[in-house]
Amino acid sequence: MATEGIEGFLVETRNYGATAAFWKSLGFRSVLETEHGSGHWAHPSGGPYVFIVEQQDRELTTHPVLKVADSAAFAPEREPDFAQPFTPTHWGVDQALVRDPDGRIVALEAPLPEGRHAEGHHHG
């Protein structure tokens, strides 16, 4: 089994308020805002979400988030270049980061397997 397609996009920014206002102007609505400069935005018409994260410490990135039904059964035709293996997150998913042939990051997110617990990682 591979993925179930693009579920969302992670967008890093230097200014959460300005970036949130930009996506709001494009029709996205806030679904969840955290107290630490991040938030989940969705479009009323459906489609992938945008998760905005304020980041001051390094170069900004934007990458797609693909849905995986079961991290244990994830078996694409070609073995991916893992930047991070599937790891439980504090937002309740099992997340892996893989690199495309040009080195860009693609996030894979699956439901947490039974018995695994979240860790203190940031979304993305």
C-alpha cells in the first residue's frame, strides 16, 4: 500500500498573522489555532488543508502532507529516502518525512497504531 493522496500542506512563515490573513483572503477558514504561532486552515469547498507554522530559526519550507492508512502497511513500489521514520507526534498521528529525488521533503501521516503514544514533536 502506498498513500491516499495529498491531505494538506505545511506552510512555514516568519509572521503567522500575515500568512493567516493571506490564506483567509483566499477563502480558507481557521479550524484550529494554537497558542504558539500555528494553525490549521481548511477551505469550505474541501480539498487539502493548510497548516501554518511560524518558524524563526531556519530557512522556511512548504511541503505536502500525504495520507497513509496504516504506517505498518506502508509499502510503496519504490523504497523512499526517509529523512525521518514513522514517529508518533503530539498532534496524534504517526508521521514520516521522505525526500523526493531533488531532496524536497514530503510528509506522510497515518493514524497512530494501537498502543503507540505521541511525543513532543512539532507539526510538519
